[in-house]
Amino acid sequence: MRTIYQSTDDLGHTLRALKMIKEGHNDPVYMGLVIQDREVLFRTRENSSREFVLQKIKEFVAGNAASFESQPA
């Protein structure tokens, strides 16, 4: 497993995509994570592509932006 993408957004979320290849398999599995204060807020695991996982991460953050901003610090 290796991290193929990681960034932090303006709200302090760590956005991370991981690529996993099982031994004996050629097709990778991608995992997308949104993490805040060590808590996983969102996780997706897809067989498609890195871009698809990144899109799912962005959709989750965009869809929850209002509730994230209203949380006390």
C-alpha cells in the first residue's frame, strides 16, 4: 500500500488516496480517506481509478462543507 495523493484543505481535513495491490493480482484497489483530528470522516474503496477516488473525496467534502464549518473548533 502506498500513498499516491495527500493534501490538507482549508478546513484542516487531510485528503488521502492510497493504492493497494494484492499479491498475485495485477489490478490495483484505491482507497480514499478524509481525516480530521485522526478521525476518519469518509472512506471509499474502489477498483476503478485514482481520479475516481479523488472525485469521491471532493464530492464528500463539497457536500458536507456547511456542516464542517458549523462545527465548533
